[in-house]
Amino acid sequence: MVQDFLNTAGAEGYGPDLLGDTGLAGDWAAGAVAAWSQSRGVEARPPTLDEADLARLRSLRTTIGAIIAGRPPSDAETRGVAASFVLAGTEVRLQPGGRDWRWLASALWGEILLSQQAGTWRRLKQCRNHRCGVTFYDRSKNNSGVWHDVKTCGNVANLRASRARRRGRGRGAESSGTE
């Protein structure tokens, strides 16, 4: 859910900002809450979102993105967000609380907490291609992935680095010539 939330941001060549208007945001929230409900085995209904909610969710997206990038967030959007513990059979579950954007924020912070506890949080990364920025789950054995797709973003970066090295070698040869 967190990866999906971060990827609501508009990216060049990938589509619009899904938190840019209430229609797109409502469609995203419906799908995200349905997937969350299915994975958690609980029933939840997607919240109704208005323009003010979207501004708060965009701020939350920036905050979580900064955390994933290893930067301390400037203003964490956590005010008014609550969760509770519930007993479901023999399991204790973290239950998101609140309405509207607060429910989504509560579910996201809960997923982050659970991911940190499970040791999977460090695998959520942002693509190093500055034109891309897609958030991805690094499935590499040693957690060394840096691009969301090696064939697209990785090849572009490697080609640029190779060209820069060749240009650097060419300049070095020219400057070492005799006068």
C-alpha cells in the first residue's frame, strides 16, 4: 500500500498525479483500500476525499518519500491520525482509525510500522533516475537495487556514465599532449 501510495505522484512518461483531483484520488483510494482489505482479511470501505484531504495526502506522500530517501521529513503529517489494536480471534491487529484522509494516513503509518518490524522497510526504495522517481520494492538478494527497472532507468544511467567516462578519457589524452 505504501509503495502504491508513493507511486500516485505524476512521473514523466508514466501518467498524471493521482492525488491531483478528487476523481483520480477516489479511484486510487478505492483500489488501494480493496487491496489492503483483501491482504489484511478485514473489510474496509474507501474514504470520500475532498480537495483539502488531497492536499494533506500530498503532504503525507512527500513526508513518506523523504523518509524512504533517508532524509528527515520537514513536517510529518501525523496530526489527527490514530490507530488502535483489536483482537481478531487469536491475533492482535493494528486497526486504522479516523475518516477521510486520516483513515488512509493511519493505514499507511500502520503498514510502515509493520514493515519496519518485519525488516522489509529497508527494501522500499525510490528509483535513482531523477526523471523517474518511481518507488519500488528491491527484491535483490543483497538489497542493492537502485533502479525500478534496470532495462529502462538502469541502461540510461549506465549509458550516461559510460559516455562521461569516455569524454573524461578523451580530455585527459588531449591535455597530456606535447606543445
